[in-house]
Amino acid sequence: MSLQSVRQFFAEHAPDIDIIELNQSTATVALAAAAHHVEPGQIAKTLSLKIKNDVVLVVAKGDARLDNKKLKSTFGAKARMLSSDEVVTLTGHPVGGVCPFGLENPLAVYCDVSLKNYEEVLPAAGSIHSAVRISPERMAQLTDAKWIDVCE
């Protein structure tokens, strides 16, 4: 279902972008970087966070770490990571395949400025075996993301 919702998203909004499907798992940044022959930072990881009563997605470069002080300053409250079950329920994507495309529920998407270090990044595409190659700017545009600075 998840990969299918991402396929539909791209068919409707960006038919020029192909989904890359591999036989091996790309569920972690290290696995994805090795499989796609890129540096870990080029993997765009999508983090599912709960802030007060809101759930948001923050997409950051793969080797970046969230900075709790910056997060709190940006969102006005402490953030916590969602549990695996919450992630699947709210995004429709499995952990390791979470991306800002084809979401089960409308969620606010934020892109960390760390992504701008690259001309092209590889976010997952709804499964632990799929990804897309996309510019950070186009990803932000397609997902109505706001740019923020919340990583160390």
C-alpha cells in the first residue's frame, strides 16, 4: 500500500521522477548509502515527530543529528519521536520507508537546511527497498515543505 501511494503521488505530481526499487534493504542510512553508491549525507531521512498535539515530518540529510535546542526554539515545544506503530498509522509508511510523499494523513513537512548541501538527495519511497533521486528544492516544493534549521 505504501509504495503504491508513493507511486500514485508521483504519477499525479511529478511523472518525470522514477521510483528506484532494489532487491536489498535500504531501511537505514548506511544500507541506503551503500546500495545507491552515495555518501550517507545524501540519503534524505524522514523523521516523524510529535510536538505538543501535532505530528510533523522533518526531512534531513542522512548523517545529520537533530539538535533538541534548535527543535524547541523552532517549534516552541519539546519534540518526541513517534513509535513504530504511530509512524505506520499516521504516515502509512513502514519505518525505514518513511518519506514525505503519498502520506496516509496530511502532515506538515519540514526540510532541514542540511539537505541544501547536495544537488540531489535520495529519500525513501514508501518501502524499505525503494527511493527516488530528487533535488532538495523540488522535494520541498512537491511536499509544500518549509525550510528550517534543526540539526547539529
